[in-house]
Amino acid sequence: MPKENIRPVEILNFLKRHDCFPNASIAYKVPLTIPVPVASAERIFSKTKLLKSYMRIL
């Protein structure tokens, strides 16, 4: 187990540099190109808006 955390991009770069496991480098590319969803942050703003509306009614 490495002492420091290794980012997925570093693993992909290692595989490219050493030209080993071509299928593994392709497999690493797929999740690295998928955008991170921001739905949780949007839900927080939505809940805040609902709370503000509720507080105005009171």
C-alpha cells in the first residue's frame, strides 16, 4: 500500500509512459472523461430557496 495517495491521472500517465497494459489505459480514460455531477450542490441551493420561501410565509 503506498504511503501517499495516487491520483487516477498519475496512474494513466504511468501506463502511457511505460506503454504497458493498453487496455488498462483505455479503461482509465473512460471515468476520467465523465464530468462530475453537481446535483448535490444544486439540491442544497434548492432546499435553501424552499426554506427562505417557507420563512417568508411565517
